[in-house]
Amino acid sequence: MSTHWTQNTLPEQSSVWLRLDIQNATDWTTQNTYQRASIVKFNNALFAATDWNINNCPIKHSACPAEATHYNSWVQVNIENNEPVADIQVTLTLKDDGQPLDNGAILINNVYQGLTNDNGILRLEYPLPDGSTEVEIHHQGASIRQYITPGNAYQFTLIFDDDIEVYTKDVELIGVPDKITPDTDLALSFKSPRYGNLLTQYIEDISIGQVSIGATEYLDELVKLNEHGVLLIKDKPAFLDILTRLGNDQLELCYTASNDNQQFFGKCVETYFAAAKIKLGVTPHAAHPNIDYSSVKLTALHEQSGFSLDLKLDENGKYQSGFIPGGHWKLQAHWRAMDGKTYNSVAFVELGLFMDISLHLKGYQEATSIDSYYTIHAQTPSQPVALPNSTEQAQEAAEPTKELIEEAIEQTTQIVESYLQSHSFGEPFSEAGSQPPRMLFVSSKKGGIQLPFPSEYEYTIDASVKTISLFYTMNTLEFTDVYLGENHTPQNDVWSVSLQGQDGMPFYLQSRGVLSQQYIEPILQPGSRGIMNTSVTEVFNLEYLPPGEKKIKVRLTAKDKPGTSGNHPTNVGAVLIVPNITIDHVKENLRVGNTRYVKNYASIPEAAQLNTFQRTFDLAVSKLNDVTIERVKVYLVPPIGAGDEILITDAGVGSPFVTNLGNDNYRVITTFKQQAISGLLQNAAFHSFNYRFEVHAEKNGTEAVARKYTNNKVALWSLPSHIARFGSRDHGGDGWASKGTYLWLHDNSHLITKVNDISGEHGRNIGHKTHKLGTDIDTLHFTERNRNGTRNYKAMRSDVIKALEGDAVAKERVIEWISNQRAGLALLRQNNEVARLYSGTGRAFSMLPMHWLKTLMLTGQLTANSQTLDTGLGSWSGAKIRFNTIHDNHDHITLDRKKLVISP
């Protein structure tokens, strides 16, 4: 490097030359002091300092700190070498308008190469030291893969869809355990299977929530990035407090991050909070007081997650757990004596923070009730979870009318009777057995109920019977405050249904408190006049039991919370049959081909329309040998009073709509492909619905039918027609909304501008990490200078730069933008059903520092390149708003699912 002009002087012969030590070049670092001839690496190139400097970036780039405002103290050093290269030209265009996109970061194999120019073009020589190779050229989520060869020239066009190609594809979120305990120290990072660890510089958004009840907590203030870009919890007590509030159901942690290469990484991962402990003991039967506890089979099933534990007792019959998830657990103990007799115990418990419990081993018919199987010695409850539609303060119980109580009881018996009449079944009972009752019934109502049905019965099953089916239905009046406006706080009535074999083993037991049935199976469904109900069918294979006649006892219980009047009863009815054909299980397929859907969500098209994407369920069927399956029907069943049943599929086995998977398993299309909705169905007519599956078969010339209902599904509806749209449309639609969102948009359209995305069809992924549940809305900024959000944002950015340089007209446009944006967001955050808002923060660009837009929004002022722009609007609160770069080109509304209309 020459210190001044020289002629005919070789570097080694004159002091006017400085030697450049290229081999020892290190990455440019902020706050370092560089002297003339210092060499640094920056953005895959070498630069030499021409003067003393500090914090001056080698080139204009978004990685430069905000205070780096000039760059003329560096020159690029071009090294001549014989390394093989390919000449590459990349043209970046925006799909929405087909025009070139300037200042777009281009990466090759996840390494930054540069920014596109005003014509959307970047030209470069790409080194190929290993010869021909496959490269991936990408901008955000848009990419092209191709083999390139040294010495050749290539031209690539990247068409970028700023709606669905924002996130980098195929990333993994590392560091989220299956269970988060109080001892867990989270350390989260993103990784690519192809490129390894990904550069993370900014936290865009992070939240954790319990999806089943619509509760979400935002963690932005509790986290930080370390020097390696790993996300850490900086306020662990507050984080644990949030996890405790969210409760014991499945949690979903969602994290989005970004970097200066304009990359966004996002992922949602399921986990559980495990902060509970259980101390468990087994009490032996009096006939066998000195048992070997290692021979006791002890299991624990966590009902929310479905995972189970095989527990080992110590020599004293005790077990002490580490941290496990709280919530609903099913505990079972089984022991077989030398004489072949078996002794069992079972307990359904709701584990808070701690429980000390003993299971009592009992023989057949020794247990007088479920409670007699166990004793709880001590327990520490957890903080209650705020459930949808729950009453915040306890109220004095209101008295439902006698007529309403009788209706609920009659409804229970009618549902069982309807099941018996609509199903064909064989004779289950041995001739030696007594004639069983028509059904079993129990109510928590205290006194005044006289029904000709017992609450328990021991059935004698003929030796030839291989399969039995249990059907039961339950309803409760505990939620009439929600639907009838009564002054009553729901109480946690507890009911149970159990089947006990003659060996004493309870091979089926279901017990629930009705409050938990708002978020755990079987989910309560809203019915007429506030009567919440649900029905269950269970099928049991008896072939594994010893041959011969079998005795099976069915027992029903229903109890009010102690100390309450019992005037809001819970009722249970049941029947045991031997079916000719049954649908044993129904499984929802969450992935069809390469498309993944959201569990329990389905889009219902408008009348005369069909679904674009199809969802399927798999049916597992049991039948007698002389039964032939002919057809499968699928009905959409709205809540009571919300419309008639809708036939979706009616097709024979082997048709395009019903696939025989073998071994009596069938895959059935459950969306509107075969036929559209006939008649009138009002848009957003209901929030939830069920599917009813019917398998129609033939036995000796007589029709045999098996029916099974699913749990509650959530309907997604197309947008109200008067809502204006912007952006490009996705295949299958991108404006699917839940009933509550549909009604919110209908009533609050004056609060928004134009809508881009809500949800994809059936909640499928359309390029967003949220937007799955029909309650997230993307809208255009409150000032429109271009119908495309990205270009609208760039127009604003250009005005800010011009205003800083003294352009008075541009300054007025900036003032208008900030004023409109503040006013629009302020009205939205005042809306009770809005949970959170997102808006742009302003990525660093040219003279503009990182967060320039957020700074203008909150302070009304911006200083850049020693120039100050003062809008005169003063300061403003950003409460309820998260500013980040992923929302530079649009605003985002997250609605509160707990406050939206969900009935019917």
C-alpha cells in the first residue's frame, strides 16, 4: 500500500510503501482501533485501512453498528489467484408485481454474497476449489438449487413471494426438551440439516402457550442472546411462574429469530412443564401381607400427553418420583399370588405440585368404590389455570328448574336408547346369566330421582363372544351459568365408568371432573339450554382372557363436590353390547402427502364450493366373520340448534373416497371433495362440530351399522365478503377464520385496512409460524403508498432518508405515516378481544440504524448520519405492541381465543 504518490519505486526499496499482512487478517470487529494498512475480513472479502479509524465499517452493510456513518477509510483488496470460479448473476423479483427487488440479501449455501442493486441484480465470481458442485442460491425462503462448473457463467432468477417465503426452510430448533423442569436451563438455537448452526442475531418473537385452552404467554422480556446467538432465559423465576400458570396440558413454545442477512428462522415445538412430584406406596392385601414388591407391576399414565411410566417399588413398597408433569394421572398396581389369584388397584388423580398416595391391592368385588382403591395422605395443589368461559369469582349457586333437571336426565337415557335402536348387535349373555337391565344410569342429583336402572351390573358373557362394546354418555348442568346467564359457578362434579373382570383387574376405568372436560377428553360439547354433554364408545377384545364364560362388572358413579346442593347434576348412562360390527378407533391424519395440517381443525367451504385440500381419517373396524363391509358415510354434525347434519362422504370401499388399508382399516376423506354442501349453511354458523362415521355392512341379508363420533373439531370459515384484501392468494385460500374471528372482522372492519393472510385451508402451513388457528390476521399499514406490503414499507423508508437529507415534502409524508400508524394501532389495542399487536421495527439500511421505524413510532424523532428528523408528534406508548423486522412489511393482529365468541 502506498502512503503517497510514487514513480518507478519498488515497494521493498522505499519507505513510501507499507506491507499488507494478508495472511493474518481477522474478522472486522466493532470497537477495535485500526491503523493504516490494517487488514480485515468482512463479508467474504479483504479490506485495508487507509487511515486510522474506529467503528468504521469496510462497506455499507446492515451488520454495521448504528454509529458507523462513513466508510471512506477502507479499500477492498483484490487478490489475484488461479482459484477456479463460476460467474453468477442473480436477479431477484417480487412475485406480487413481477418487478425487480433491490437491496435483497443473496446467499449461496447459506453464506452471504451481497445485496441486489436497484435493478434487482447481484453479479459475483463464486469460487469452486473442489470443481463442479451443487449450490443453493437463496433469499429468505426462496431458493434455487443447481450444479455449477468452474469457468461457466450462470444467470438465475429468484422469484420471491413475500407472503409465504419469509422463513428459511428446513430448520430445527435445538434445545427444547420433552419436559421442562424447574432445573432446566433452556439454551435455544437454530440448526439446518444442510448447513449446521445458523447465525442468530435478533430475537423477533418468543412465546409459550397451552393450545388447548387458548392461553399464550410472551417471553420477550425474559430472554436474551449470548455472544454465540444462543437464546437464554435471563429471568428464570418469572419464566417458571408463567409455566405454572399455564398448567399441565401440552405446551407449545414458538421462537422466531433473524440476522443481518435478512434471514428469518422460526419453529414451534411441543413440550410439557414437569414441576410435580409424587410419593407412592402400595399396600398389600391382608391375605398376603409380606409380598415381594419387585413383583408388583406398577404403571402411571399421564392422560394429557399419553406417555406412561413403569415404576419400580423399593423393598418397602415405596416410590419417589423426580419432576414429572402435573395434571391427570392414571395409576395402576397389579400383583398375582402363587395360587393364581390377582389383586389390583387403580386411581385417577389430579396431581398438583406434590401428592403422597397409597394404592391398596384388592381382590375381585372387594372394592366398594373407586375411592376405596387408594388413600391420599397429603397433596399440594398447583395454581389453577384460567379456562375459557370460566367464572372468575365464586357465586352463590342458582337453582335450575325441576323441568330442566328432568330434561337433562331424560336426555341421558334417550341417547343410550337411541344407540341401542340404531345398532345391530348379538346376544351377549350366557343362558345361565340373569336378564340384564336395559341400561345403567347414575346421577349426582341428591334425592328425588327414581329410575328403573341400576348404577352397576355384573354381566355374564358367553364363551363364544370375542368382542364387547361399551357405550356411555354423560351430561352436566354445571355450566348453565355460561349459556343461560345463571348466577352459578361451575363445580367440579366427578363421575366414573369402570369395567372389572372376574380376575379383579379393572381393564377399563374412566374418571373425570367436569371442569377438566373443557380441555381434556372426553371434551364436553354445548347442547340445548346449557346442558353440556359427550358420548364415548369403547371396544374390548376378550380373546386374550382365559377361555370360557366371563363375568364383567360395569359400575357408574357421579358425585357432586362435597358441600354443594347437587342441584346442577351430572348424569351418566351406559350399556354393554356384543356388536356385529364396531368402529374401534378413529385416527386423524395430520399429514397428507407433503402437507401438514393442524389437529382438530377443518375448513368448511361456502355452499356449492368444494375443498381444495383434502383431510382424511383412518377407521379401525372390528366385525364378525360373516359381516361384509359395503359403504362408509361421514357426516358433519353441528352443535344442537346450529343446523342440520351434513353428509360429506357416502362411498363404497375401494372408491377414491374410501381406501382399504388392510386388516379392517379404512382411510376416509372427511372434507368436501365428493359433493358440496347442499342447501343453505350460514357462514360461521358454529365454532365447533363433530364428525360421525358410519360403516354400513351386510350380515345374512340384513344391514349392520357401526357409528362413532369424534371429539370436537374447530371449523374455519372463509372471510366476510366485505373485507378488503392485499397481497397474493395462496392455493386453497389464505383467509380461513374461526367463528370468533369471522364475527370480530364483521364487527370491527372499521379498525383495519386490508387483510392479507389469516389461516391456510384446514390451518395448513402457508409460510407462517402462527396463523394456524384462524385467529391471527395480517393487515396492511395504516398508510397505503403501494398495494404490496414490502414496497409500501420501502416507500416509507425512502421518505425517511429523504427527510433526513432535508426534503420537506418527504418529511410531511413521514409525519402522515407515523400519525396514521399510531392512531390505528391505538384503536386496535383498546379492543378487548385483541391480545397482541405486531408492527415493523425497521431493519438497518443505508444511513438508517436498526430499529429506526420503532424509534420514530415511540419518540417521534430519529437521528442518523448526524442528521435529526423531528416529526413534532412527541413520544408515544408501545404498550401491547411487539416491534420486529419480520413485520416491517405488514401489521399483525393476534386475537384472544379465550374472549372470542365460541358458541355455538
